[in-house]
Amino acid sequence: MSYPSVAHLVRRHVRLHAAQHILELYSVGQPYTDYLRELSPEMRRAVEGLLRATAESWGIAVSDLERAENGDGQWLR
């Protein structure tokens, strides 16, 4: 079993931290475009990918919850 390098873990942590910071700025209504512009192109792509995946997951979770609340999934049981 191979373990990820420390550099890989640090890069992943920085990407997640940057994405979290953008979500926090968005949540409080602060502009985040300046922060995005300050990121390197590689970091920006990684953060944008994380944010897209987060939005997609959130959308799926909300849809599943709405279906469950409306009883649309009852026939599966």
C-alpha cells in the first residue's frame, strides 16, 4: 500500500482551505472574485472543481430530501 507524500497532502489541504474560504465569503455576502484572481491558475482550477463538486452534491442531496418528503420514493420499498 502506497501512502501519499507530504507535499500531496499539503496541496490537498491548501485547495480545500481555499474552497472553504470562498464558501465562507459567499455565505456572508462578501465578494470572492478578488480572492479567486489571486490564486494561481492550477489552484483556481482545483478550487473551482471542488466548488462544482460541492454544488452538485448539494443539489443531489436536496433533490433526494425533497423526493423523500414528498413520498416519491415509497414505491421502492
